Amino acid sequence: MKILVLNCGSSSLKYQLIDMDNEEVLAKGLCERIGIAGSKLTHKAEGKDDYSLETDMPDHSVAVKLVFDALTDEKHGVVNSVDEIGAVGHRVLHGGTKFTESIVVNDEVKKVIRECFDLGPLHNPANLMGIEACEKVVPGKKNVAVFDTTFGMSLPEKAYFYAIPTEYYEKYGIRRYGFHGTSHTFVSHETIKFGGLDPEKAKVIVCHLGNGASISASIGGKGVDTSMGLTPLEGLIMGTRSGDIDPAAVQFIANHENKSVDDVLNILNKKSGILGMSGVSSDFRDVEKAAQEGNHMAEVALQAFRYRVAKYIGAYAAAMNGVDAIAFTAGVGENDIKARKLIVEEYLGYLGAKIDDERNNVRGKEALISADDSKVKIYLIPTNEELAIARDTLRLI
Ligand code: AMP
């Protein structure tokens, strides 16, 4: 069975076609600038020449049609007809509190995705457009919604309630939801599998460190806490996001700079994090280079990033009354050998955690990176959100 995975943004659409018999990616690609002049499709298929097409894509339906055309094309395609594609799995940002699991899309599911526009204003409308485009272009094909928020649905009340008047939860659903949920679920399960840990009881902390960064605690793969909150702004220091901050700073900046709350939140989302601190870049490689060249605030930004990760690991080890394994994943977690080493060596000695330099000299593949006498196992576990979505889709259809 082949499953198509779609990740729709407001003006973009990423896709992968996965053969679930061996979980291999048969083709993947990207539609950019949907609804904007200069739209382009880029398509790569196993054993075929790369293909790109510049043509008008006024909406997501046109983009989805072009994706199916590319997949079935005689020259660049990988299937003879759309009938070979069993179903489409869609990444959906926000499922509110209604969905504790991925689900086959029907009218009721679409209604809930629409009701969550308020909570995911940048993503949910685009995610729904992708689903409706598939309904139009390949009618009858099953669509499955895989939500980024379902990992957070197993959190206990003490972890997801904010200490604000309860009426705001009741009226607007203001609570911790957490994001990167597909990644946290996938990596925590892979860690248990790869490490041969107890599938029911293993206490695992997953550090998803990429341009967006979050950290989670889970027991037996079930989420007990996660660092992102109502929105992806809370928690760790990220490429451009501030992470945790005293909300009074928002009022202070707004008053002194004559800005609205929306303006300041835009700054906290897009101009803060290691970009805002260093003034150099949101890309960790650039900031590391600047730090090596003596840029003081670039060095402070990297130190603060590691310090915040370590504080969350400490908090989650306490929340679970122990930790069996820590897994690093995503762009920085999978590739930044030095960041992994420093987080463990600078801060995690009290847990008895020890890195093994030789084992840690690895990028982008599953590996144990802790020393034999480390009291906590430390792993590199590459995330694969598309595969996680495809597995859920296959299971549900
Ligand atoms: P992601 O959002 O998961 O794609 O991660 C993107 C981030 O990973 C960027 O900030 C990159 O700088 C960072 N990254 C990728 N490769 C490396 C590397 N070799 N060393 C440090 N950071 C890296």
C-alpha cells in the first residue's frame, strides 16, 4: 500500500509518497508560492531525473492536481494511476481538545478543524484547504488528519492548565496543547524500540531541537508534559522565537515602543530567539561560526539555548520522578555534536548522565551516544514526521 503525506502551509505544500510495504520514500516534492505569482513545483522521485514546473497555482486544488499529475507522469512518476495510492495523510496543526488520536476525515472532523482556526490561525486554514483540495481532485480517496496536538492530549490536568482564571479555559480553550506532537510520539516510541526499554514504563525525555524547538516527557510513549503551550511560542529558545518570557515584558515593550500586543508577539515569534539575541541569524550554524569568531552575544545566545534545554530536562526528570532515556532529534539535535556534548557535560552530571565522545561523533542516524556507565541512556533518534503520519494513516484505513 502506498500512502501520500501532505503538509500544507498557506502558500506551500510539501508531499511524500511512501511505500508502506518497506516504508521507503518513492517520491517527494514541494509546491511553492501557491496563490502568489511565480508558483513552482519541485519533484524528486527514486531513480528518476529531478523535475520542476513553473506554472500558475491559484489555489491548493490546482497544486494538489499537479502533485497527482507528477506522481502518475510517465517520465517522472512512480505509480501508473492514482488508484495505487491507498489514502492521503494530512498534517494538521490543531485539533483542539476533541481529538486524542489521528482520525479519518469526515464532515464533523472538518468542522472541528475549522473551529480551531482561532488556535492555529496560520496553519489550520491551510491544512483544511489541503484536505478539501484532495476531496475535489481525488474524490472517494480517504483522507486522514494527523494532529500536532494529540501528544499533548494525554497530559494530566496539573500539566496542561495555566494558572489563570478557569473561565478562559472554559470559554476559549486556553491551555497547554504542545506542538511537534507527531515528532514527540514518533521519537519516544522509536527510543523505546531502539533502546529495548520497557514499553509500558520507560521514562523518556525527547529534545526536539530544530529551528522550532520543544522538549517532552513521556512514560511508555504517553505524553506527561511538553514545553510548547497554547501556541508554539512557549518553552525553549528557538531560531526566531523567544520561548518562555515574563508576559509583563510584552506590555512594557508595547508601551515604550508604541506597538500593539500583536506587534510585540510578532517580534517574539519572528525576531527573537537566537536571531534576536545574536543579531546574526536564526540558523545555528551561522551563530556558531559568529561565536567562534568572537561575537559575544552569539556565544551568549548558544549558552542560553543549552541552559534552557538543561533546565527543562531537569524539570521533566523531576516531573517523572526519574528518567531512563534522553533522545536528541531534529536539525540541531541530530547534527550538532558539540551542542549535545555540552548539554550533557555542563548540566546533566547530577543525573549520572555521561556522553561517549566516540559514539556521539554521529549525525542523522539512530545511535546510543552515552557511555556504558551512564545512569541515563542518551540517544540520537532522527525524527520522521512524514513516516509517522503515513503509519497512522495506514493503521486507520
Ligand atoms: P530543523 O528545523 O529541524 O530543520 O533544524 C534546522 C536547524 O538545524 C538550523 O538552525 C540549522 O542550523 C541546524 N543544523 C543543521 N545542521 C547542523 C549542524 N551540522 N550543526 C549545527 N546545527 C545544524
